[in-house]
Amino acid sequence: IPLEVSPFFLNISHSKVGSTFAISKNRRVGIDMEEMDRLSIGLINRISNPQEQATLLNSKLLFPAKESCWKACEKQWNISTISQIETFAWTAKEHGWSTFSAKTKDFNLPGQGWVCLISGICLSFFLCP
């Protein structure tokens, strides 16, 4: 099937310790995998605001959450403008997972994100409707 008519969406992420991918039928998906010890507080401060950071016990989860959202939105913005994405409505779920919603200053982004921290690796994906 030619890529432009395929009903499937594929997204890939990697780090020094491994790689992961997400496949979705008929829904855009973004995935990110980050080693938590490589995410600095300076980076988190550049891509988020204090209110956003205060909603989480571990504010380093914000970077993978925002990157997975950016990737699901088909990279409509330059990666350097990832700070335009704001996460909200964080909810703890079973087995260490949390969900979140996302928006920019102009509109809410459709879909929902999921984040989990496993042995120092953060896995995040965002699924659009």
C-alpha cells in the first residue's frame, strides 16, 4: 500500500538503551522514550511553565509527554517550539501510568497522552482521534 493511502500511522523513538514504536490504524500517534537522567531541569524550565511543573511529582515527565504530542500532531511546529504545547488534566492510572491532555495557546489538541516511568526510562505516547 502506498504510504499516502495507508490506514496505518507509525511512529518511532530511540535512546541509548533501546527503541520503541507505535502503530495505529486510522489515528495519528506519537511516541517518545527518554532516559530520565539525561533530562536536565534547565531543559524542563525552557519547555514548560511553573504551573505546569507543579502539577507533577516529577516534572521531567513533561518533555517526553510534549514530544509525543508534537510527533502525533505530525510535527506541525518546529521542535524548538515544543514549549508552545501545554499539558493539563494529568490523571494517575493503574500500573504507574498517567494520562494527560494537551493544548497550545490557540487551541486544545485532540487526543489523549499516556506516560509511564519504568526503571529510569520514561515512555510516553499521544493518540489523536
